[in-house]
Amino acid sequence: MMDKQQREFVKALRQNIELTVLEGKNDIAKNILYRNYEKALSELARVTFILKSFFLRFYDEDIEDMLQRIGTFLYSLPKKPQNFQIPVKNHGKPRIAVILSTFPKFGGHAISMKRWLEYTKDDFDITVFITNIYNESIEGEHLEELKSFANVVTFDKKVPFTERVTTLQAFLTVNDFQVIFSAHNPNGIIAAPALYPVVDKKDVKVIYFSHDTFHPFWVGQKFVKCLIYSFPFFKKAIAATLPKKAVLIPLAPNNPKNEASKFDCEYLKEKLSIPKNATLLISAGNFQKIFPFMEYNYFRIMNEMLAKYKNLYFLLVFSAFNKALWDLMTISIPITLLNRIRLVKPTSNLNDLLKCATFLLDTFPKCGPGVAAQALNIGLPVISYKNKIAPFINNFLIHEKNAGFVENVKDIPKAFEKMLEKKEHI
């Protein structure tokens, strides 16, 4: 009964999402027709967020055409009388522009970008554009570190979409950047319309940086000349299924393996009402990574494991864990088992929480190889499976002795049982 209810929930939700996308695209087209570009970009922000979150498709030609039309029109408008020239900071080095949607203190994207910028700061004159700053005062210390070696231009999220697009276009046009290195979010509706006409007029190459995951959907695919996928550790990775125009670069771990930690795990367990001797399974990432679609059912696996192992607790470290996901979890897991699930907000030092866990359960259907690598780096065993959406992103786990790597998500409980037996015999 529970499986049928769950299937009906997911089917209805997917149909509703598809309808929402279709209606949204119609509204965008109307707003473009009447040259109401602010409303068009506002609706594009909503629709592209849905597309990148729920695995509906990899590419949407209508969306790309709309972004290109908006960007081209805005590029043709007279520019404000403002000085867009950016001073050279690292003289004698090639100038590159780096475009970010956000630059938070935590998460795989921020960690990977921070490491890449640190590695390249001596070889390039870098200007970083951040298009969606929520609150610069909160991110002040974080941004000051970046400003020590790069020019940083921030765009307040409260400023209209069209104004941010035209301002970014002006900066990219006036300054002579040899390469534009864009790490915009998959739904980066500031970067994409800004770049379309700039790339066309200046014939500049754009490299798109994807932080260790192949996004099911992302905007700007028509103007990107090269993709870069990064793993936050030095390790050979199987990359046979990388797209043709993609390359793979390794990045060192953000936290050394022997780093001393003063974090009190006993206090954490006490605060979260987790028994000291409990087996603690941790998962971390964005809620979209575990949104279930039929065979990819994270909650069903949780339910099976919680029912079998009475001393097992789950610690979920997810951002944007919304009501729809909570409703689906409560449908999938009985109330008697829900009391062994703990939800906590993301932290800038995930290692503290990882060191308190017994195992890391990789997210699915969208896996998190950055978190998996971070866990392995501190000696935490990882349970994962061969990802069907993008197999290359976690195939490195096949070669890890400390990982339970399975072909199918249904076998995750068996992998957990084997790893638990192995741990108890050590």
C-alpha cells in the first residue's frame, strides 16, 4: 500500500512539474514578445530551477533561445555612463574572468572553486563576478580572502535581473579578458543571457566549470567551448563517459587527513538524542540529490535499513529540505522509524559531522562524489552505487577498499550489512 501511494505521489508530482514548466515557458514567450524582459527573466529563474532540480531533461532549446534573445536585446541598449574598466592586479599575466552565481562558505561547488582559484592565482590576472550575492555583510570575511588576490565584482540579488545582465555585459565587453571561466549555477539566468551576445561579438572562449557532478540540466550549453569537471582530491578517476568537449582536473582535499579536530561528537549525539553506541549513517548535500523517481528511491532504502537495524540512526545534512520532500519521507517511512532520523543544517566544516558518523551513505539518484571523497579522506567508509545518470562521477569508488560500491540501489542494504560485519570484526 505504501509503495502504491508513493508511486502515485511521484507520478502526480512529475505531471504537475511538467505542466508548470510548459505554462512557465508560455509566460516567458509572452513577456519577451511584449519586451517585458524583467518578468521574463523572473519566470526563467523559476522554470530553470525546476528543470535543474527534477531531472526532466538535459537540455531545453526553447530556454536557450529565450535567454539568447533577451541577452541580445539587452546588449543593444545604451550603456550607463559608468567606468567599467577593471584595474590589472597581477601584471604580465593573462586576464581571465570567473563568473559565479554564488560563493557560499560550504558545499562542493564553493570548495572546488576556492581550491581552483588558489591554484591559479599566480598564473592569471583574475576578476571574479558574483551575480547573486544574498548578503555581502554575512559573506564579508569569506569574500575578503578572495579579494586578497583577485578583483571581485558583486551583484546584489535585490537588483533587477536586467540590470545585473547589462552590467555584467558591460564589464565583459570593456575589459580584455582572454578567457571567460564560468561556474554559474545550472540555472544561472544572469550569466547565460549576459554571455550569449558577448561571446558572439568578441569571439571569446567560455569554459564551463562543473563541480564534480554532471548536472542533468544547465543553461548556456550553446556558447560553452569546453567543460571542466573537478574532483576535490588527487586520485585517478574513471572518465570514459565524459562528454566529448569535457576534461577532468584533480583538486586536492580541502582538509588534510591528519587534521586535528576539537569537535565533540559525544555532545553532538547528546544534543540530537542519539545513543552513544548507535550506528550513525550520514548523508549530505542538496535535497534535490535524493528526490525519488521510481527505481531511485532513497527513502525506501532508509525505511528498509531502519526497520532491520534497531540501533541505526540517520543524520541528514541537507540544504533546502522542503515540505514536498518532508511529505514524501513521511509517506515512505512509518512514524515509529522516523524518530531515528535527524535533520541538521549544512556546516562550513562538514568534516566535524563526518567524524562522528559510522558510515557515509552517498546520495541518490544524484550522487555526491565531493562528499564521498571528503569522507574517504578522513577514513570514513562510504556506501554508494553505480550512478546511472552520470556513471563517471563516482566510479572512483570501485577501487576504494573502504567503500561498499554496488551496481543497483536495491543492494545498498546488503553492502551496509557486509561493511557493518567487517567493522565489527576489526
